[in-house]
Amino acid sequence: MRTWFKEFSFSTRKQREIIDVTDQILDAVRKSGIKNGLLIAQLPHATASLVLNENEGGLKQDLLNKLEDFAPARGGYQHDRIDDNAHAHLKSAFIGSSRVLPVADGRVVRGTWQSFLVIEQDGPRTRRLVVFVMGE
């Protein structure tokens, strides 16, 4: 079994936004040369999340709105006593920061409308994304 690792960074521009990183992840998988195996995409941050969903403006706004309903920025959280971003930590904890998908015939197996989306909740920031591919 072979393994391949790539890390890249990108910047967010707003406190709350959704960034499509699909092209970077798919390019990394192609460059790995691995035809059949597993992709692990990891966003090593505690205040941003990684999801698979449709990259459509209305849906992205709906996601941000629902996340704000779930954990509003001014929610009276204990963590805000030391750092005013508890809402972002909560959202990331419930959504998650990594995704594992199969790679078959050199392609990431995903649905037609599934894009890799980073949900920023504590920006603007410079973020890193790690891509790890293992297989044959």
C-alpha cells in the first residue's frame, strides 16, 4: 500500500463564509497517483468545519443561517470569558473537520452535487487543509 500527503493553505475573507475547496482536493488526489484507496481530507482547526454539500449560493446562506440559529454568536457561553468565539467551536465540534471518502479508478467517489466546503465561523483567517491518500 502507498500513501501520499499534501497540505495547502487558503485565506477566508469574512467572519462567516463558505469556501469551496473541491478543486484543490481533487487535484491532490489526481497527483497522488493512487487509483484505489481512501481519501482523508482534514481541516486542522477548531473553529471551522469541512462538509460535503452542494455549492449553491442559497444553500450556503441557509447553512450559515441555521448554524447561527444553532449556536448564535452572542450565546452567553463559558468559553467566551477567555476567547469570544465559543459559537465557532460549538459549530465545528458538531459538524466535524474531516471527511473520508473512497477513491476508485483514480477518482474520489462522491455524489453529483457534493462539493468539499469549508465553513468558516471565526474569520478572516488563514486556514490549512491536509489531504492524505492511501491505497494502490
